[in-house]
Amino acid sequence: MALDPSAVVDRTRTTWDGEIQPALVDYIRVPALSVAFDPDWAEHGHLDAVVESAATWAAGRAIAGLSVEVIRLPGRTPVLWFEVPPFDGSGPSADDAPDVDTVLLYGHLDKQPPMHGWREGLGPWSPVLDGDRLYGRGGADDGYAAYASLAAIEALQAGADVFLEKPPFASLAEFAQVMEVARATGRHVQIGFQSLGSAGVTRLRDLATDGTLGTLTRISARGAWLRDRGYYERARWAGRRTLDGARVADGVVTNPLAHAIATALWLAGATTPDSITAITTELYHAHHIEADDTSFVRIDLVEGPPVCAALTLAAPGQGTAMVTLEGTQGVATYEYTRDVLHLHTRAGTTHETFPRLDLLENFVDHLQTGAPALVPLAETIGFMCVLEATQLRPAPVQIPEQYLTWEGEGSAAHPVVDDVEYWMDQALHHQEGFAAAGAPWADPAAVAIWRPNADPGPLG
């Protein structure tokens, strides 16, 4: 199926400008608060109104096999349910075909309360388009979900290519489903791990293979960031492993510092399940959340040293996120948020800043000229294996309060784990995690091992 990139761009802009944006403008005007903030929601009718509007919009999409239904139960908010059977390049496939997985796309139409602090001219129920930004309550969280999900499916069926932000999916099953759709339709999918668009990452991989660092002995990722309570109060899914029965996977490993994992795996060449023998996760949370915010991960590979990562959102301040390659002849540390490479060898120390290519621009170039796509979907399998390992295990362990110091007040309050950066460095040095390194707040019960060959799932 031949692709005209200009036609795809025109189609996407037309759909957004002419059909999705007007629907979101109307949606923003409705104060469809969550039931926690509007106990009389049924009497007010706002939730019913936005669900019916979205259902009407969905029913009008040109998606083969699409069914749309509004499900209502007594005393419960309405649910907009749509279903699309599996399809290949020629149209829908039999939904009872063997080995067909189900992919759940989740969103919500209820809204958070108005809050305060809107700048002059803006308000929660008054949609304002300023440049390419649409302001108003619910447009970004999460009113677009139904529209964006169906528009993406429609684009795939029509022969469009897709650019996805990170993390691309919440499970290996969803990943495999989209991989199959892309193969069947001949479409291209790129993932927005922006750090992989930097020329510095390419330079770092060259250093690992050209002898500058000698024999590679260590690959590590380190990120010490700070997130306050407000970060986890901003959305219902924030800090959750699951929400309403659907996997969310919003932990430090899989979302805020996901680039650290993805970059380290790319440098190690671990882009297929066959390249990974085991993934050890040691997950904790300092915040009172469901997901992890302080974690250690070790990815053992078929070839080369393991990839180890120590990550936290409970540091004293917002530190630097980095990936380090250690060899017998030198050490290279890359600050991927700043695109700065620090190289230490017998010849001396150098510091270099690199340009970064926008991945969306790269994707368009790939479609128009055949230039290599920097982050194709297939090369993110390694990251998805790590995500799966963080979910197919017991829940993260709460760090005891005696090892936490809370700073700030209200939504600005944030925990600091005692000596967390020291123990991160110890865990990375020993390559065995916090508990093995002797961190007093660590617990061996937080450690779990996942093996792709033992649980291949949809990729087996």
C-alpha cells in the first residue's frame, strides 16, 4: 500500500481542525465534574451530555466494523463503549480467529474541579484557542481520549503512519497488537523517546564499539528527580498501576524516567526479547501511591554486561538524569536531558554538547525520503519487556516513614528518602540493588525476577 506523506498530513490536520477540535471546544464548555466533586451528577446531566456527544461523534467515524454503545447501570455514571474487530490491510478479520489479543484503550470524560490560578482571559468552562493550544478544563485530561483513539484507528485503517509518545503502551499485549496491525497494513510507527534523537547517543554507542572505552564492563542509568504531591494529584491515573481494571503502569521506571531505561537499552543493543535473559526489579514508593517512585532495575543480557538503573522521584532536589558506559580504558557519562557527554580516558577529560533531531521531523523525513527512522516501534521491545517486568510482579513496597523526610506543605510537599543518592550509587556499583547494597529502608521482598523465555506472552 503506497503512502503519500503529504496526503496523510493533510488528512490528519483536516480531522483535527475540522472534527476533533470543535468537539473538544464544545466539551470544555460543559462542567462535567467527576462524581467526587458533583454528587448530584445525575440530576445535573452534564456527564450524560458529554458521553452522548462523544458517542455521536464516534458513531460517525469511517472505521470498518466499529460498534458504539452507551452502557447505563442504575446509580452509575454512563460508560461509552466502542469496539473494533481485528483488521488487516484488506479490512476486518474474524474476531474469533486464534491468537487474537484484545487491546484496551481507556479514557475518561469526567473532569477535575475548576481550581484557581487561571490567567486573565482564561477559565475552566470557557474554551480559548491561543496559537496551537486549546485552554479549558478537560481538554488535555482526558476529554480527547475517545477522539484520539478512534482517529488513530481510523488513520491505520486508511493507511496512515503513526507517531506515539512514550511510553507507547501499558502492556506487551498492546504492543504486539499494534505491531501486527502495522505489519498487516504496511504502516510505519515511531515512538517518541526523544533522547534517542540526540547525536550524543549515537556518539556514545560509537565509543562503546570503537575501542575508545576498551572492553565494556558496565552500563548504568541514574536519575534522581523530585516530584511533589501535586504531581500525583494532577490526574486520576497518576501514580497508579491500574485504574478501573485497566493497566496504567505510571511508575518512575516506565514514565518519568523511562528515557533512562530506553537509552541504556539502545546503547546495549537490547532491542529484542531474545537479547534479554532476565529482568530483576526492586520497586518502592515513598509517596503514598500505588506505583513505584524509587526503583532499581537490572537487565541481564545474552551478550555484554548487564544494564542497571537506579531511579527515584524522592531526591532532595531535581538532579541530572544520565546514562554511563564504563570500560577498561575509560568512562563516558551522558546527561540525556541536556545532550552533554563527559568522556574520561587516559588521554584526558572532554565535555561536548550535541544537537538533537526532533523525532517527528525525523519521522516525516523517513516517510518522504526514506531516511532511517530513529526509533521504530520494533526497536522498543526491550523497553516494553522492562515495563512488563514491573507489572507482572507484586506491588511496590512502601518505604517506612522513619526513613522519609517530608519537605514543603500541601500539594507542594514531597518526600526525601534518607541518603537515597548514596544508596543509588551503591546499588549501581554492586549491580545488585538497594537491599543487597544494605540500604536500611530496603526490603528483599521488593525484589522480583521476570524472564522473557519463561513468560513470552504475545511475543513468544
